Amino acid sequence: MRLPVSWLKEFVAVPVTPEELADRLTAAGIAVDTVTRVGEMLRGIVTARIREVRRHPNADRLNICIVDSGDAVCEVVTTAPNVFPGAVVPLARPGARLADGTVLKKARFRGVTSEGMLCSEAELGLEERSAGIMILPPEVPVGEDICALLGLPEAVLELDLTPNRGDCLSVYGIAREVSAIFGTELRPPPVSSAEGDAAAQYVSIEIVVPELCGRYVARVFTGVSVGPSPLWMQVRLRLAGMRPINNVVDLTNYVMLELGQPL
């Protein structure tokens, strides 16, 4: 289980460093294998908008993109299949540093000079592998530092939980443990309620074994449009080891990771 520390801090104060937190959790029986600071090496990567995409004249699998980063317009050669005019993307110019520590330099590809790199989630350290570059929401302004935009660097704990600790298979479950270890206040997740019985128009509920389930509630949401999730949710899911799909799927996964079950 991967646990972003900033997510944990929404439910409980963490009065120590991530490394000290890992030691205390391990001593309490919740083994933490690694502490990773995602994005710690990133430098000089900014948001940019693709103005134009054209095929490389000497290579079928390469595209040439004209990219605007606000203070400069440059030409970038990429193998990414998902580039298109108008896309907002992370741009690494020469001198920028990627998640693995690589410092970018100008390069020539089949006779065309590339003045930077369009970055994928893998180059930013958010995923192990990526099929294309990271496409940011269209409303993101150009010239923004990618670390500030994505909330990086972020400390992520890799937990090795035993089968008997299913109560810790969630951010809130670990927050309970942290609260007990340090004697700090546990902040329950906010809950909103809806009055009325509108759900009865769509679904009926029967509790067959009331001694095992005292209450079960349904709630109806209408006017939902399937589309991309907010950027902050996409980043948090990736840090937790899940790939964003769309707002409906992501919301289910988000609640599952936060509370331990998807509903």
C-alpha cells in the first residue's frame, strides 16, 4: 500500500518527519518498507501549450511540436502519440532536471534539433511507465512550475501490511494508528447528509439480516457527466499507485483508498 503523507495529514497531525513516522509505524507493527520523496529531483519543468504538431520529415514515428511556455516558443521532437494542438503539457527545457536526476540537453533527431522534452508521468516520477506525455487540464496557465502545480515533492510511504490488518488498508485507517501512537487528535472525514426519500424512486433496500447490518443508506446523484477528474485528485491517485480513468471511476477508487471501501 502506498500512502502519500499529505493525504494522511488531512486526518491527523504528524509531528515528525516521514522517516521518523515510518520508524514509529514499523515499531507499532505496521511495517513500512520504503519512504520515497516523489519529485524531489525535479527542477525547471514548466507548463506549456502546444501550438502546432507536424510529422518529422525523416522519421515516421517522430512528431515535431511548436510549444509556447509563456516566455519562449521552442521546437520539440517527441515520440509521444497523444500530442495535439492546444494541449497543455509539462515542458523540460535544456538545463531542467527529470525525476531520475537526468539533466536535459539539446538533442538532434534525424536532422531536427529538439529544444526540450515534453514530459510523461514517468519522467515526473508519478508512474513507472507511461504510454504518452502527461496532458494537463486546458485551463492550466502556461509558464507554471510543475512542482508547485502538482504539489511536489511528496513523501510516500510504502507499507507492507499483514493479512490481519485490513483495518489499516486505508488512509483513515493509518491515521487512527498515528493518532494512537502520538496522542494527536483524529479528524473524521466530513460527512454531508441529504433529507428526504428521493432515492426511493430509483432503488429499494431490504436488510435481510438486521443483526448484522443495522442501517444501509442509498443516495442518488443526477446530472453527472463523465470526464477527467480534477488534477489534484489525479495526482493523489497516482501517488497512491492507481492510474486515473475518469471522474466516476476515480471517485470510487479515491473513497476506497481513503476509507477502506468504495461506497
